[in-house]
Amino acid sequence: MADSILTIKSNTKKLLKMAAADLSDEVHFFRETEKLEDSAFKADANGYNPGEQVSIRIPAEWTVVEDNFDITSSIQDIKETVVNATLDTSATVPFDLDTSQLATDVDIGKIYERFIRPAVLDIASNVEYRFLRKATQYVGNTVGTAGATIVDPDTVMAAGEKMDEFLAPMRDRNFLMDSAAMRSAVNANKNLFTFKREEYNDAYIGNALGFDWHKNQLIYRHTNGNDVTGVAVEVSVAATSEGMTALGIDGLTNTTGTLTKGTVFTIDGVYAVHPKTKVTLGFLKQFTHVGSDITANGSGQGTITLNMPIYSSSSGSLQNVSALPADEAAISIVGAASTTYKQSLLWHKKAFRVASVPLQMPKSAELAEQVSENGINIALVKDFDVLKRRWITRLDFLGLVVPVRPDHACRVTN
């Protein structure tokens, strides 16, 4: 027998399970990225609100003692970092849904298709775009030619090589791009692979060159600021030190020069090092600015917020560069001024952590339910608005994405 409107209250969980499953299917980045441990956010039985924090553990790193079994002077403190991350990604679809509208369809499946699923798909697109934007803005590793439209095998392998250099595990690697990049990649690879029939028919590469490939139209597009030349380190704006996350710069056009969030750059003399041996890798370390867009002061100066702390050899196992930035060291920015570039993303699933958390819920609403499915939580509240005498229904998502090992990811800029 079909479910009737009289039983809609008892079927709220069924509707939400369908919603959570659809949401999971549509968020490629969230689905293929490691979820935050339940213990980080389930301690609060009452749920969360936007702006609250959860704790993220960053794995410890160690220095290996060589050729000396006497470890008396070599015992290391555990340097597992705990970062408080803010639940800053909320998505809500509110709509006026009354009993008479629901009564036009008595089948739960039809109710879901008419009213709930379209809202869920809109939430999925919103969350996927914002998670991808934030994650990509934290990734400094970049390959490809800014402004080029070709995604060929060498470009993909160059990204894999960058991730290899920083010891990203070989399994569980993903590549997310838009349709134009997928088309270019399929065309560039057509003479190298014998496609499965479904891949040929769908013009879609499923797995190749060490990555699982995914496609959507929500990738991050980065626009550079209007100054990309003549920029240099300025220690009088922000002093250099071990663990620094602020980098002072000058050389911007006075009061009008800009540098945007997500901009990738290198610093002359600051080379990447092997994560374990600490040997210089032979290429400049790529960083990105993750703070708000910068507009120069009257002296053409500003402060970059780095996507990761900088450590030299003085910090032992934490070392990630050959040397701290020197005063007036040149800063080279990827791409041209005031130009927008698409940013396809390649990442290992543990490069980031994502979470979708339970929300605080009302006790006396007409309907108030939330469900977690495949790591995704979605909540539905339906209640009467006494001010305007109408029924209001809302679907809510709350979560976050946190960079844990941004060097285990890479952008393809084109």
C-alpha cells in the first residue's frame, strides 16, 4: 500500500536516508576524501551549530637515529599536532511546503522526487563547489601551463611525480576535472589506451596513470591579482622565523596592487626538501596564499598567509624547505595578472579531512529529524510560522574541509 500523508511523519527518516544517499553520490570530492574520525565531533550529543569547532589530529613526524643504538640523547617528544577547525560550511534550502501540497502525492517516492531531491541536489552542488575551492586554495603544488587547454599524459604524470616527491601513498589517488579537461585528456590519451566500451561510449576515463578520474563542472577557477611581477620578501613587514605562516612582501603597486587568495608562488632560494631525508629536491617550493585578498598599503606592502608553516633544518624532523626566506628574495607568481585559470585537482584521500556533523535540533517542531549515511549528515525541520501562518520546511548540511597534507595534492592549471 502506498504511504499516505497521514504517515509522512513516520517516514521522515526514510526520506532523509534517500536524501543522504543522493547527496553522497553527487559530492565527488567529499566521497573520495578521508572522513574526520567520529570521536572528533560526537562528544557533543546535542549537535553543532555553524562557527563551532572540532579537533583535528595531524600525524606525528619522526627523525630516524642512524648508526647509534644508544638513544639516550635522541628520545623525541611526540609532535602530533592538534588543530581546532571551524565548522564553516553550512548549506540550507528553506521552502514553504504545506499539507495541501503534500496531499497531491500520497506516494513517498513521489514526495521525495517532487520536493526533497531537487533541494538535495542544490545542496550537493553548493557544498562540492565550496569544499573544492577551499581545498584547492591550500594546494601549492602546481603543474601545467597557465592558459593552456591541453591535459595530456605527461601533465598528469608530472602531477603524480610531484606527489611522489612528497611521499603521497600510491593508492587512493583521485583526479577531478571539468568536461573540457576530460575531453582534452581522452583525446590526448586515445592512442595510448584501449578503452573499455563504456569509457569510449561515455568519453570518460575511469582509471589511468595512477589516478581514479572524476568529472564535474564545479572545479575551482582562480583569478590572479593585478600584480604578478616585481614582488619580493619584506622582513620589516613580517619577520622570518621557524614555523612562520605570515610572509611580508613589497613591490606591489602602491594602494592599488592586489594579490588574491589561492595565488600560487615560489620564493627565490627556498627549495623543497625530501620529507624524510631532508635533501634538497632541486626545485623551488610552491606555496599559496590562503588569507583574504591583499590590497597594498601606501608603500606597496602586504602580508601573505602561507598554506603551511615554513621550517628550515633548525627544526629537525619538521623541516620542509632548504632555508627560510631572505629579505628581498624575489617572489614568482604562477600565471598572468588579472587572469582566470581553471584548477583541476589531484589528491590523495588523506591529503584532507572532511566532515559532515550532526546539527542541534528543536524539541517540539512538527517534524525534526536528521540522518547520517556514508559519512554525510542531513537534517530536515518542518514547523509552523506563526508570524505569517505558513508551513516552513528546511534541509540543512553542516561540515568542513581541513588540509592535513596539502603536499599530497597537486593542481593542474589551465
